Amino acid sequence: MAVPRHKHTRSKVGKTRMHKHIAHLKLSVCPKCKKPILSHTVCSNCGFYKGKEVINTLAKLSKKEQKQKQKEIQKAEKETKQEKPLTTEALSEKK
């Protein structure tokens, strides 16, 4: 049976044990652009937090990039408008 040659320090043991308890990130979805983000943080894609624009992400971009970004945002908004929540009548018909 193998026996450790030297004593392991508390820090060495702690470093190996630390990685057993690392949890995965819990991501949520941005309500504006539908990208995965950390909860309680500003979306880096659209710059919105709690329905308000906090960071103007278009200001740093060139005119060509701004137009592309605006088209993407408008396209995402149209998709969300098309998805209407179901009413109780629609739910009962669906079953």
C-alpha cells in the first residue's frame, strides 16, 4: 500500500479540494436581445439593464457597424412581438 512520503500542507490540500466545489455559472436571458448574461449585470450586447439603457453600445462603433447592429436589434424585437402569450382560452383549446 502506498504511503505519502511527506506531509501535505493545509494550503496544498485546500487547493486540491477547492476545485471539487466550483459551481457552474447560472446564466439568464436578456429580455431585450435574448442573449445569455449573468443575472444582475448589464447586457454587453445591447447595454440594457432592467429595461433601461445604461450603456450606449452603438457610440463606440463606426456608422456601418451601427446600422448592422440596429438591424439586428430591430429583427430581434420583431421576433419577440410575434410571440404573443397564450390566453386561458387558447391553452384550453391546445390540450
